[in-house]
Amino acid sequence: MRTPQPTAPASSPRRAGLARSIWTLAALGAVSLGIAGCTVSFEPAREKPSPAASAPVDTQSGTDPAGTDPAETDAGDGAETDPAAAERATRAHWQSRVSGVVSCVDGRADVTADATVLEITDDCDIVTVEGAGVVVLARQVGTLTVGADASTVIVAGAGAVEVTGVGNEVFWESGSPVVSDTGTMNVVLPAEER
């Protein structure tokens, strides 16, 4: 009669190596994400280009005009501890960075742009902002609609503000607009509360 022999564990050296590889890749991925989330960029001061009047604008570029990481903005409660946040809510902070001018045509300005700073030079009944990383400075607006992501909009005043995008900062300098924020992680406040 033969006695049973102990068997080797179900895992083989090949399986152990595969498991080690998976854990190593997971660890490297976590470290990479941590490093990517903690980057800081500096943008040298640039001369203000001469603005060109235009109707709706559609630009594509690869830089963030704010020089900030959208993940560093708060989740919409207005209680950000970054001292630069209050400055980003002011027109003066962005004015020297304006790279284009948008005119209000027939009471409407539609801005579709990425990673640029634009100024709307007229009062408008309707202003819509789409894109990513765009900064818009506007005068008096009847209805402001922001469907952009990671963008900043500063208006002198507005009757209504509708925000549907993600990670936006929308500020008004005077008045008390009717606000609807159905987006995610937006900051929608009077400029002086920032």
C-alpha cells in the first residue's frame, strides 16, 4: 500500500512572480498618481498681446491659463485655505493675461475655448461658456451659462447664473443673481466672499 505524499502548494513560482508583478505595477501606479497630483508649475510673465475683436471664439491650446491644478480647487463650499484663491476671484488678477476679446453680437456672446483668458467687452443678455481651462471676464450679463470644466468666469453682475460643468469658479462683483449649480465641485460665489 502506498502512503500519500504531501503535495506542493497550488501556487507555482510562475504564479508567485505574476502576483509580485501585479503588486509592483499597482504600487508604481499609485506612486505615479501621487506625484502627478502634486505638481507645481510656474508661468513667466508675458506681455499683453493686442486684443482682436471677434464674434464667438474657438481656440485650442495646451496650457492652463490659471497656472493652477483644477484638483486643488475646493469642492464648492467656499472655504478654501489657499490665499491665492481670493486673488483668482478678482478681475485685476486676470486682466494682464487677457489674450483675446469677444464682442457681444445681438445681445449674445458664445465662448468656446480651451486654456486661454478672454474678455467680453460689452454688456450681454446671454453669455455661454464652454471648453476647459478658459478664463472669461465679462461685464453685466442677463443670463450666464457655464458648461465648461475647470474654468473661471468673473462677471461685473448677472441676473442668473447656471453652472453645469465640473470644477469651475464663477464669481460676480455686484448684485444677487439667481444661481443654479447642477454641476460638480464648482465654486459659485460673490467675488468678495472668496
